[in-house]
Amino acid sequence: MVTIPPLGVARTISSNRSTLRRVLKRADYATSEMQAAEGPDHDEEMMVIRRIKAGTMSLNDYPESRSRQKRADRDALASWENEGGATGSAGKVPKTTESQNDLA
């Protein structure tokens, strides 16, 4: 079953799409570069830009990938092991001389 929106709603949807395309094309599809043009559609373009920015994460708030987190942990561990007289190499755990009986 297909529902057809009322005439006013259909025009609004079409108008919003064309405004969105116009704003993105002018910014070369970079959301950080979007600006509303002066003219009769200025308010509508500002609304579209505000909606996009409200629904977009900034680069600083974007979580790191798991591979980048692991790499950062390895680099931090390697630099820590090279400071303060630490022995052993990065990623290796030194063997203990205690047996299981000594721990009990």
C-alpha cells in the first residue's frame, strides 16, 4: 500500500531535498564548509545546516578504532619499559621463580 503525502507536505519534502543538495554542492560535500547563501532561501538553508551539524559528530568526539587503541597501548608500553631501569622487552611478561606451592 502506497500512501501519498498531502500536497503541502510533498512540496516541503521536495524543497528540503533541493536545499540540502544546493548547500552540500556549494560546500563541495564537506559538511564542515557549509554556509547559507544570502537570498530568499537563507533561513531554510540555515535550518538544514543546523540539522546536519546537530546530527554529526565532530572529529574530536569520534571514538578511536580498536586497532588504533591497541597500537597506542603497545607504543605506551614500549616507552614505559625503556624508562626507569625497567627490564624486558615490550609485550613480554617476565617469568617468576615462585612455584605454586610458595604462593599457597
